[in-house]
Amino acid sequence: MNGKKVAAFIALIIFIDQAIKFYIKLHYFIGEEHALIGEWARLHFVENEGMAWGLKFGGGFGKIILTLFRLVAVIWGVFLIKGFIDQKYHKGFILCAALIFAGAVGNLIDSLFYGMIFDASYPYTTMVAHLFPRTGGYASFLHGKVVDMFYFPIIRDGHFPKWFPIWGGEEFEFFRPVFNFADAAISTGVISLFVFQKKFFKEPIQVQAKEVEDAAN
């Protein structure tokens, strides 16, 4: 698999991710929700200041550290994927790496620039954000919030059985996290690596075994 095809695949994932986020940010107010498929697949606009799936740590300083970590990881990822291509790793493995990389870039763009190019989306109002507002963005460089929108509450208003440890009798919902296309790309890449790892790494092992056998003979 050549570098141009991998770069085009990564660019496509990033474009789709950013197109969805721009649409949601410019047309939805915080908390707005609409059904995609029935009651279990919905668009629900939230913003998160931290890691994937809405996790947070360390306040404003933690946000800067997280964004810088993402930036370093993305830069390192460029050389890593190039190495995979040069060493002719399995096509599926390279695509998985590309999905993870593209997802990381997609969320990094939010953190780096969204605070500068959008005005704020305020909770408890029906106001939507604007692109390049005259009054300036809602935050400085590195402090942008990540836009999330996909929500799949397959089981809502459920309850844990009374006998269930710790959470017995409490409300239960599956699947609660709200995520974006970049998160989905990362998760797909990681899960696929685990599921297909034997297939991805089978060929190099066979090649190495053949080289050892030839050398022995």
C-alpha cells in the first residue's frame, strides 16, 4: 500500500469528521437532540474539554497538557505510519493505524483551533455558534472544546437488579457516552487491531521463518 493512498484515506476521514462537527456546531445548540434511527440512534450536541468519551483531567492546565500530548503523538504518528508503509506491513494493519491517526488529528484540530474560530455554544439557550465571529472566538489557542454528537442509548430507563453489587437498583443506560466520528475511527482502528492481529502479523512471521530456514540451508 503506497503512501499517497494512505494519505488520501486519512484526509477523507479527517474531512468527514470536520464536516460533521462544523455542521453540528453551526446548526445545533448545546443539548439539542434529534433522532437518526428510532429512539436508539440520535444526534445530541455536547462539547468536551478533555479526552475521548468526555473524560477530563487537570482543569485548564490539564487541557493544555492533553492538547500538547496529542500534538506530539500526531507528529510521531506521521513517522510511524511512514515506517509501516516502507516496511510493507499488512494492508489491514496500515489502515487501522491510519484510522487511529486520522481520529487523533480530527480531535486535535478541535482542541487547537475551535476556540479561535467559533464563538461559544451556551447551555440552557437555543443560540447556535458562528464561524469567525466579530467579537473573536470563545477561547485561545490550545483551549478549544471537542465537538461530540453521536449518541446511541440502546437501552434507556433501565435499572440494575437489586442483587447487583454496588449499583443494585440504580438507573442503567446503555450506551451512555456521546462521541464523534474521530472517536469512532480511533475505536474502530484499535478494535480491529485486536480482532485481526493474527492475520495482520502472520505474514511477516512466515517470511522471517522462511529467511531463517534458507540461511540454515
